[in-house]
Amino acid sequence: MLKPENLFSEQDKKRIADAVKDAEQRTSGEIVPFVVGRSDTYPEAWLRAGALLAFLVLFFFALVDMGTDLWLPFGYAESGVLVILAFGLGAALTAFIPVVKRIFIPGGMLQQRVDERAALAFIDEEVFSTRERTGILIFISLFERRVRILGDTGINAQVKQEEWDAIVQIIVDAIRNGAAAEGMLEAIWKCGELLERHGVEIRPDDTDELDNRVRFSDT
């Protein structure tokens, strides 16, 4: 799976930091880009995959034994070992193949874990600590293929959810097309434009309260 820090080149990281700086010079908002490799380890996935593959092997043995005249070339003990091996294979597939792992995680669970991880990032990066409560977190979780934008209370009171959703879609489409950096740059510009449009004006004594760089974390 792609490591978070490899989503953008070194040049892209500088361009993103410059875009954040430029957007923040036009409003009192503070924009924090954040990329994680995954929002959770999802231990449920390997249990489900292992149990399914073990069940399928056991079901196959039962069908052969009850539905045909074939004699299996092994006994109950060997069958039990094969079922256990099937369980291990299913678990291993989820550990090494992300697309298989995602199959065994309900969409609602993926979204919940991303929401929780984004909220944690919002707190860890102190996006809430700006003077006007105008921080914005742009959060990308690679394994789940999901993007969340969290605005602080000073912004959410003025910006509608569908406006945030439109910016999220910009990033999602860009990543799908192999242009993650361009998507992030456009999203940052859109956030700045939204703040300007909704009257989140910059004050004469405004300072840069949060670092402009993009943050990365494996989890």
C-alpha cells in the first residue's frame, strides 16, 4: 500500500504549503492538510475472511461426502487441519492484499473509523485552538479511500455541508485520476474561496497560528 508521505513529491509538499499560506493570507482561516495510511487496523477483517474460507472448505468436504460417491483421500483429522489452514490463508490474504481486506469491512464501519481518526487528528493538531475558531482539517485516509473535511465552529456556522462535500469530491476525483497534489491544491484554494465568500475576513493583527505543511501518519 502507498505510504502517506509518498502521496506527494517533495515539490508538491512545498506547493501545498505555499497554497495554504496564500489561502490564509486572504482570510482568518487556518488550513491543515493531513494524510494517513489507514484509520484503523480492522482486526475484524481477518477473522471474517478466515472464517469464510474455512467454512467454504468445510462445506465442500460435506458436499463431497454426502452428495457424491467419491471417497476423500484423507480422514477427519486431515480435514480439520485443512480447515485450519484455510482459515489461516483467509487471514493472510487480508494482511497482505488491501483490496481483499476492504471486501470484509462494511462501508459503514470504514466511514465510522475514518470519522473517528479525523476527529482525533483535529484534536492532535489543535485545529480547534485558533483565536476565531476558524481551523479547517483536510483529512485523507488512503486505505479506506475516503476524505473528510472538518471545520471548527467559527466556520461550520456559515458553511453548508454540501459545500464541504463538493470539495471532498474534488480530492477524491483527483486521487482516482492520479493527480492527488492537484486535487489538494484545488481543495485548499476552494476552502479559502469559501471562507472569503462567507465573510470569514482576515483581521489586521492576524497571525499564522498553525504550521502550513502537510502532515503524514501511517495510522
